[in-house]
Amino acid sequence: AQSVTQLDSQVPVFEEAPVELRCNYSSSVSVYLFWYVQYPNQGLQLLLKYLSGSTLVKGINGFEAEFNKSQTSFHLRKPSVHISDTAEYFCAVRAPAGGTSYGKLTFGQGTILTVHP
Amino acid sequence: GAVVSQHPSWVICKSGTSVKIECRSLDFQATTMFWYRQFPKQSLMLMATSNEGSKATYEQGVEKDKFLINHASLTLSTLTVTSAHPEDSSFYICSAPRTQTNTGELFFGEGSRLTVL
């Protein structure tokens, strides 16, 4: 089984400042890692994913994340945020197993990013 | 544009009635779809896996008689909340993988907010 912990429930930040949203996971097997963004009353949009290869992953909207296997972390970063980045962000993991389990994403609790002018 | 669509986006119903939520893959076939539930200010919890041509697979603790899932075609899955009660009020989100591999991205619908009075 996998679990995901997002260490901050809320992160307030000023516009154009850098931001880091933290995510740690626990799993007995290798996992795939994802970050999703959710705007109010909407579904989830994929920001980026780590499957294998380079540990630094670049996503949409200027976000990037770094996979750290030894620390079991997958923190999300953006060097300069905009007002439009205000949303809730979810870290998720998925075990690369076969069968019907391949779609089962385990989500973290979510981090609400609020960008102030 | 959206590749997975849900309908309705909002629904209000009286206690004791049943509500049906549709999830459609718009430009691809999905033999598997996933239904999630999100309580206010909480993360997404997988409810069940909808399988075209066979019974849905429910997660532990989810009442299959309460939440009826029918995967009617390769592009449509429905979730019916039977005899709804106020505690069933929640945000329901479906997702579908575009490719039948474990690295395939999951696309999420816009979500359906159910309010039971």
C-alpha cells in the first residue's frame, strides 16, 4: 500500500515570489508520482509526472518537481508565482502494477496555495 | 479541451431520491473509469473502478448497493447514488486513462457537486 503526506495544508505567498509545496510518500514498491492542480469546483488537471529517468521533472505553467528517492519526496516548485496560480494542489502516487490496480491513484491531503498581490 | 466530461455539474435533490451522474470520454474509448469522492477541504478518495462489460470493483467501505456503477459503453460510465441522504452530499469526480498502460495519464472530469437536502 502507498500513502502520501503533503506537509502544508495552506501556503500563502506574494505574487512573483518563489514557492515550494512539499510532498512525501511511503511505499514498499517503486511508484509513479504526480502533481495535480484543482481550481474551485473543477476537476483535476495534471501538472507533471515522474515515471523514470531524470529526477527533475518540468510541467505546465512553469512548475517543476524533483524526485528524491532517498528522502521519498517529490516537492513541487515554481520560481515566480502569479495570482492565477491560486488553487489547491494534490500530490499523488500510483504503483506500476498490472491489472486493474494501475489506475488507482493515492492522493495527499492537498495544499491550498494562495497568491497575494 | 476537456477529454472527460461529467454531467450534471451541480445537482440538488431531496433526501430519499436517487441521482445519476454521467462520465463520458470524449475522443477515446475507456474500458476502465474511476470514480472518486471528495469531501469539503479534503482529498480525493477512490470509490470504485468501473469496468466496461463487467461489474465494478468497489473499494473497501464503499456500499455497492448505495453507489451503483454501470459502464454502459466504451465511452460512458454512470454513478447512481440511490436513496440519497444529506451525508452523501459531496463532490464526485470521475477519471479515465487515455491509454491502456500504467504510464497513461489519467484525465479527470469537471466533477459533479451533489447536495442532498
